[in-house]
Amino acid sequence: MTCTGTVWQPGLMNLRADHHGVAADPARFGCRIVDGHLQIEDVDLRVLAKEVGTPTYVYGLAHIEAQYRGLAKAVGQRPTSICYAVKANSSQAVLKLLGGLGAGADIVSVGEMHRAMAAGIEPARIVFSGVGKRDDEIDAAIEAGVRSINVESEEELERVAARARRSTRPVNVSLRVNPDVDPATHPYLATGLRESKFGIPMTLARKVAKRAIDLEGVELVGIACHIGSQITEASPYLDSVARLRGLLAEIAEDGGKLRQLDLGGGMSIPYAPEDAVFDVESWGRAVVEVTKDLPMELVLEPGRYLVGNAGVLLTRVINTKRGEDKGFVIVDAAMNDLLRPALYQARHTIVPVAIEAALSVEEETVDLVGPVCECGDFLAENRRSPRLSTDDLVAVLSAGAYGMTMASTYNTRALPAEVVVRGDQWSVTRPRRPIAELIAEESVPGWV
């Protein structure tokens, strides 16, 4: 199963090499081409590879800022809070940038809460989402005074209220409901269908809301939903609002005084040269229009949309080989560095850093794979590519979201380094850790 910008289609093969599309329009991937080579803003990726090594994640901060400002402008005609989904990319530099622009944070763990606060995002701008919050996480959120805990079941509502009563600090809650709206995306990314583990079924939502209104220790301040990711148009969001209107009216009849409507995130980014760029202006006009009569603040939780195309995973070819049926390009980045292709066959555009020279190179169909000892260790399968050679630098594009946050040290491989770029300045924000440090984290009891 492969991903395009609009639908997920099984068995779709990319028949046109990526580098032609990127050379024609590098800006959609947050890149520039200078002297025939890819750059992030004004920094040559060859320089970073030489100074920092590979694999390395590189994030361009100007792209993130432009995405945030564009989204904020699109919904600027109504009160709106943008709470960045920290799970997409939890780099402290990224969080500090977005917090400084006015963003809050959407978190799904106490660790993400502490990351957001360490970057200067006040608890009053943090919404705590997630289907399984531990008691200690609930306690920490109550103690910090987060904007809202988004509860996902009646049982969780009761737990949050009990923890709040023990702390003697009332807590704001929103009910995450499941509107049963199909966002037409990958099954793993569709979170608003009735069979999903997320949210309270619409058939139970009024009952749970009445309980929240009456329950000591909590104040019901909002309704939340998040229907999925890689959504390409406004209609699923408009369907969600239409589905929620009846519930909002019922809560008002029952005495609830809601202050916010949280529509989640999920706006798409282009992963392939042929993918459409999300029209945030028309999306914003539609969302503002459909919610203009609702006397509450709108909350949005974008993640990938803000950071996805700001990042590249820089990797180097180790060697190439020819199997009986296909060719293989083995690079030093692997599934532990970028899990998305192995996890749900996600498509990333992958091009040589020396992109203009590659335009005249013979092409072949190959698998781009890593050195991890798993058959699922691939970055791309059956991909048209210019013929690559050992030591060539390769850029995996659209890697700013769900790359480093999902990375692991499988096969005792050090995590990639992380670099941020602003203009012609760059800095290593997370260095590559020596293997000795990974081993030193462990202890061996004397009786072994």
C-alpha cells in the first residue's frame, strides 16, 4: 500500500523518478537548489554531512514559521488557538519557535507536557489529549494547570474528577467525541471512525456530558474531535461540525457552558512531487464560515502540517547491489531512524543532494534500504531513481514529522543527530550519542 497526497492506493508504483519533480519545485519540500545541490534555506546539505555526519535530521525554521503564520491568517477572522501537536516533532528548538509565535501545545503524555513547558509554552496553552492517561500523568496536568484535559471515556472522566478532588484543584475538561466521519486517508491515520479506539461515541456523548456538568472537581469547557491525518480538503471538517451541532445544542439545554470547540489537526502535506499542496486559505474560509455562529473559541491541533515539509533526513549510500530480480541501494539511515515506510508503507520523496547532475544520469528501479537486520527495513520500494553510487549523499524529504519522535536504537544504532537551520546559520540541537553511552545507561546486577 502506497500513499499519495489524496488517497491511499494498494499496489501503486512510482514510475517517474522523484528528482525531476523536486528540481522543478523544491520549495514545496522546504528546499532550495543552489549550484546544483540541495540546501535547507542558505545551508548546503553537503556541509552538514561533512560536519555532523549521517544520518541526520535537518529542520528549516523559516518553513515552520511560514506554515504557522499562514494557518493563523487563514482562521484569523474568528477567535482561534493553535495548539501544536508535539508528537509530530518534539525538538526543543521547534517548540520554542512555535511557542514564541503564539502556539500552544497538544500533548499526549506527561513527557510532552514537560517538553512544552521547558520550551516556554505555558500550561494554560496546553491541551492534554490521548486515549490512555496514567494517574500520575493526570496529577501532573492538574498540578500544572493545563488549559484542558481531553477525556476519551466516562471512566476516564470519573478518574480525572477523582484525582482533581484529591488535589483540591478543579480541572477543565473537554470531551473528545468520535463523530464517525471518514477522512479518506490511510486506515492507521483515520481516528474519527466508530471502530476507532479514540473518543466517546456520539450515541453516549450527551450522557457523558451531563455527568461532567454535574461532577464535582471538573468543569466541562469544551468538545473535541480529531478525525485523522493527511486530510486534503475542508469537507471532513465541515462534516464534523455538522455532526457536533446537535450535541452542542443538547449540552446547552442541559446547562453546560462551553468555551471551546477543538477540531484537531490532520491537514495534509505533499509527500510526492505530484501531490497537491493543501489550500489553507480556502480551508480556513470554509471553517470560519461554518463555525461563525458558535459562541466559543476554535482550537486547532496541527502537527505534521507545520513541520513535515520543513525537515529532511540526510543519509549516505553505503553500497549498491543487484539481486536476481531488482537492484538495491543500501544507505546508512534505516527503519529505526525513519519508521513510517516500514510501519504503514508511507511514501517519502528521496533524491540525491547533487540533484541537477542526477537529471542526466541513467535511471533504474530499486529498493532503497537500510542496514538493519529486518526485511521491513526499507525507505522506498520499487522506486525509480537515478543510478546512485557508494558515498553519494541522499535526502529523504518531508521528514520533519514523525521521524525523530518515532526513532529507536534498534540494533544498538545511535539515534540520528538533529540540526536546525535559520538563514545561513545552523546548529546541532541533539548530537549523535556515542555507542558507549547507550551501553552505559544499563546496569548489571552482581548476581548475573
